[in-house]
Amino acid sequence: MGGARARVVADPAAVSGGFSGAGAEALAPGAGLLGRILPPEVAVVETSDDDRGVVLFPEEEAAVAGAVEKRRREFTTGRACARAALARLGVPPAPLLRGLRGAPQWPTGLVGSITHCTGYRAAGVARTQDIVSLGLDTEPNQPLPAWVLEAITCGGEQRMIAGLGTTAGVHWDRLLFSAKESVYKAWFPLTQRWLGFDQADITVDAREGSFAARLLVPGPLVADQPLTEIHGRCLADRGLVATAVVVPART
Ligand SMILES: CC(C)(COP(=O)(O)OP(=O)(O)OC[C@H]1O[C@@H](n2cnc3c(N)ncnc32)[C@H](O)[C@@H]1OP(=O)(O)O)[C@@H](O)C(=O)NCCC(=O)NCCS
């Protein structure tokens, strides 16, 4: 992933703002968060609103039967974003079910990732000929509780975070957490294996708005090579931190 637009930016004035519009097409491509840090091979749809008119497939309904309203809404809007993103690749609507450990089951030949947090939902999809896995995550741009930081860091990560300070209004501890969740969302579909927070050592390049996750456990083969690092980009804006990792089909 490249491009100067992907640098970490923070807009303190927008912290209490949020996106406007309604429905999964509310944000024009490139106008949101993840759309600014993903490569063109990824079709991404982002929204700030839950469109109450979205209808789930019966199989999807079953997956959230009995769920609390908040969970129903994020699941439903996530599906709406995913279908809109798939439509951009010419893929017709179909049920998107939860598979092993909650990973979404994408149609054959496609990969994707879904994220939702307060005031934001998004899904990104790509063709496996371009990208073998991707992971997206968003979090509120707020400090991580100290005990959580302790629990999710390994190696020199805490030192690295301290070195980045709080410049540009970015809570790097939260961004690190988000980066790890993105890495997991890309890792799991490739391996069907758990990846612990202490099994990927992340280095953030604040100036470039990028990060690298060094895998501390053997990774899967990608293009006949063992995957040892996963690369991503990050952004802070509108009161959120957003991270995206992409595992390209070709090294
Ligand atoms: C799965 C997990 C990453 C989700 O992150 P989150 O911040 O809680 O939630 P988000 O809203 O951003 O993402 C939720 C979406 O992630 C996706 N997801 C869930 N499990 C997944 C998995 N095993 N693989 C890939 N994607 C998954 C789903 O699409 C889910 O939304 P849906 O249930 O509505 O379809 C998180 O709950 C978790 O289990 N983390 C522990 C593992 C980890 O992060 N390890 C760090 C490795 S360095």
C-alpha cells in the first residue's frame, strides 16, 4: 500500500463530529477513513449510520436471532457495507455467514474484512488474484487502559509507543491495539489458527502512517514463501483510529 494520503492525520476539531449521511453508500469512495489507506484493489464501503431499511438474508437473521439491538445494528450495517463493496466488484448479493471463530465467509475468489465501532461501520473486499487476505479495524481514538496495554504488548512495543508520545492527537496505544486486531483478521482466514497478542511484534512508522507486524510464530505460505511479516497503514481522524493490513497475492 502506498501514497502520501495515507499519512497519519488527526483532526482534533472533528473529534466529536462524525460522518453524515445515511446508509451504506453514505460516504463517497475515498471520503472516509479506511478508504484513504487501502489500495485500489480493495473495494471499501464505509458509513456512519445504520439504515433501518436494510434486510438480512434469513440465514443471516438466524445468526443474530436473540442478539441485543446494538449487535443487530452493527451486524446488519456491516453486511450492507459488505454487499455494497462486493457489488462494486460485480458480485451479486448473497448471504455472508459467520464461519469458524466468527470469520465472515466470503464468496469464492474473494477476501474481505468487516469492522464496526461507535459511529462507524465498514467492509472491504478484494479478489484473491490481487490480495490473499485483508484485515480492517477501527477504534475510538482514546487512551487504552494501562492494564489492557500491558496485556496486548510484547517485545519493545511499549517502549516504541512511549517514544511516539501523543503528538498529533493520536493515541498510539489504541492504534497499536487496532493494528493487532487488523493483523488477526487477516491472519485467521489464512490459517484458521488463533494468533495471540504476544505473537506479532508491531513497529509503527508514525511519519509514514504505516506499520509492520513481525510474526513470532510460523506463518502460512503465500506465493510459495512463508509469511513472516504483515504490513499495514493507519490513520487517525474524526475521533477514531483506523488500521488496515493487506497480504498481497504477489510478493
Ligand atoms: C475478532 C476480533 C479481532 C474482532 O475485533 P473487534 O474490535 O472486537 O470488532 P470489530 O467490530 O472491529 O470487528 C468485528 C468483525 O470482525 C470479523 N471477525 C470476527 N472474527 C473474525 C476472525 N476470526 N477472523 C476474521 N475476521 C473476524 C467479523 O466480521 C466481525 O463482525 P461481524 O460479526 O458483524 O461479522 C476480536 O474480537 C478478537 O477476538 N481479538 C483477539 C485476537 C487478536 O486480536 N489477536 C491479536 C493478534 S496480534
